[in-house]
Amino acid sequence: MFRRIFGGEVDPILKPVLVSVGFGALGQFAFFAFFAVWALTQQDAPATHVGLAYSCSALAAVGGSLLGGRVSDRVGRQPVIFAGATLQALAALLLVPDLPLELAYGVLVTMGFSQPIRGTAQRALLADLVGDDRREEAFGAFRVVLNAGATLGPVVGAALVSWRWDSLFAAITIAFALSSLAALRLPESARGPVTTGPSPSVLPLLGDRAFLAVFAATLGGWCTYSAFELLTPISLTQSHGLEPATWGLLYALNPIVIVLLQLRVTRWASFASRGARLAAGVLLMGTPYFLLELNDALAVIVAVLLVVVLGEMLWAPASEALVAGLAPPGLRGVYLGTANAASWGGMAVAPAIGLQARAGFGERGMWLLVAAIAFGGAILYLVAARRAQQESGRDRSPLGHEDEADPRDAPGDRRGGGRGRAATRRPDRQPARATGR
């Protein structure tokens, strides 16, 4: 039944992680879908101030990404996931009363800081539990559950904002609290440290040329993606006369399509190289917005959003798997956290420069900038994927730290600790195998 509906299967060992992800997504997407609209329509905030607040939130998320990945390697994935979800619940609770706009911006920044703390640890845990050849499927399943929760967020939010805005913020608080409770039921293996040696330095990442190429590509890819999440609602509600509740329903199209098609698209596109999929995905995310300048009918808006989500489905799981495959033993959280910092860096840049371009050159100037970033990101991903493929098969312990291999790893396994643990956890009991793609 699951395969028939969603187009694939999920390893049983991943299911407890995905439950926590789903509740968190419910609160996350409801909050980020409506905060800007609330500030603009209910608080009369200037659009440039809202854009600056989102940029500050994204910059705080850069710190949260670096902290979450590093700490989850040291103390375990589960404690970090629990702490991040709890902090989000407490931050959302502050918005239930009539909070002044300046303090509400502080909630936005706090939410940005705590979101990647939880998300980075969740992604690292998924990568811990499966072998490299199954990670793209695992991240695809992650996105299915993430967007299943996200589907309800904007839809419920649209109903609640039509009644009272404080009811929306109360519902967001409850969703994050449930995510925090679900984190208490994660696998026992997630509750201890991944690495037990001396705390590794992240500075040698600067010498890992393959990772630097992926980092730059991730920055461009997320800058392009954020046009949908941060710039599109402002454009549609402020320039094209769309009602906020209507935007909430349109936003829900994105997670619905991902839930139904993500695993299928991942499987259908597997014939193409990872670099080609990444480049095509970024281009599809960043170039269809010009159609809105020609015609802003509802059917055209829907078509644009469908093209964007197709690009997202090609890009997101492949991007996550690319980073996870590069990480040396014991540093998966650090690598994923640093890459996640690039994602939030892209989301920090996009609203600032996008809204400034809109103020100076109009909607067309803003979408031209987004398209230019998309082309740059596509080129970067082609270069990054080629460099990562060249690095695959080499010794991925270039940072000057001991390879903390699991005792069950086969002698001569130069990749180290991930294999023995992944092999024993695979539901089919077969050893994980590396892939060069």
C-alpha cells in the first residue's frame, strides 16, 4: 500500500526518525509560510524590514547549523534533536499574546537558529542508519514525511488566520511540542556520541577541495530555492493581489506534490548522473518566475509552482546525499552541519538582495537576479559532482584525525566507522556498499 501511494518503501529503522520529522515540519512550515504575511498585513511592517529580519534569522541559522552538527557528533543525535524542537516550541509560544513587532523579529531569529540544530541532527541520523547506496532514497523518504507534515501546516494555517492569528501561533507551539516528545522515542543508538576521540577541528575542511566545491554549490542552490519560500509570497500578495489565505493553499501544493511524487521522481531520474540532476533541478527552481510578468492568472501561478517543485525534487535528495557521502568517519554531523550552514547562508542572501532588487528594479529585476543565481548554481553543481566523483574511492580521512572505525569493520576498510554500524543496522542484513555516483 505504501509503495502504491508514495512510490517506494521506507526502511523500518528510519520510521522513528521520520515521526519526529513530521511533527516538526507541521510547525516549521506553518510558521515560515505566514510570518512574513503576518508582519506585512497585521503589523504594517515595511517589506525591506521584513526581508532584513529574515536575513538575520538565516544568519543565526548558519550558527545553528554549525553547532548542531558538531554537538550531535559529540553528544549524540537524539539530545540535539530534542533540544532544538523544545526551543522552537518555547519561541512560538511567545507569539500567542500580542507581541511587539521588534520582539517578534527576535522570535523569527530564534526560530531560524533552532531549526537547523534539529534538522542537521535528523539528517545525520538518517545517514548513520543506512549505507551510502541507500542514502538518496533515505533522504527522499525524509522529504516525503517532511512535506506530509508541511502539507497540513499551511492548510491549517490558512483556516486559522481567517479566524484569529493568535490561534495559528498556538497551533505552531503544539506541533513543536509534539516533535519534542517524539524525539524521546528515537533509536537507542542515537543517544550516544558518534565519535569518542578528541574533538575534531573544522578548520581542515578548508583544505578539502571536494567539500568546498559542494559548499559553494549548496550556497547557490539554496539561494535559488529561497525565492519560492521567501520571495514568492511577498510578490504574489503585494504585487499580484493574491489573498494571504489563497497563498497558504497554493503553498500546500508544494508538499502535496512532493509526498506523492518524490520517491517516484528519484527513481525515474536515476538514469542521469547526480551532477546533471542537481544542475537541472536548480535551473527549474530559478527560471519559471518570468511567466508571472506575462500573466498572473491563477492557472499560470499554479504552473510556475509545479515547475519549481519538480526542480526541488530533483535537487534536494541528491544534494543531501552528495554531502553525506563525502564525510569522513566521525565527522558526518560536522560536514552536514557546515553544508546546512551554506543553505541558510543562501537563504540569508536571497531575501536581502531579492527585495532590494525588487525595490530598485521592480519584479522583473528581482526574477532576473534569481535566474542568474540559478545558472551559477547549476554550473557549480556540475563542478562539485565531478570533483566528488573523483574523490570517491579515495581515503576520506584527510582531516588529520584518526579513523574511528567500528570494531566490526572489515580489516582494510579505509572508509572506517560508518560501514560496520550501517551493515549491522540494515533491515536486509546485507552490508552497505559504497557508490561512486
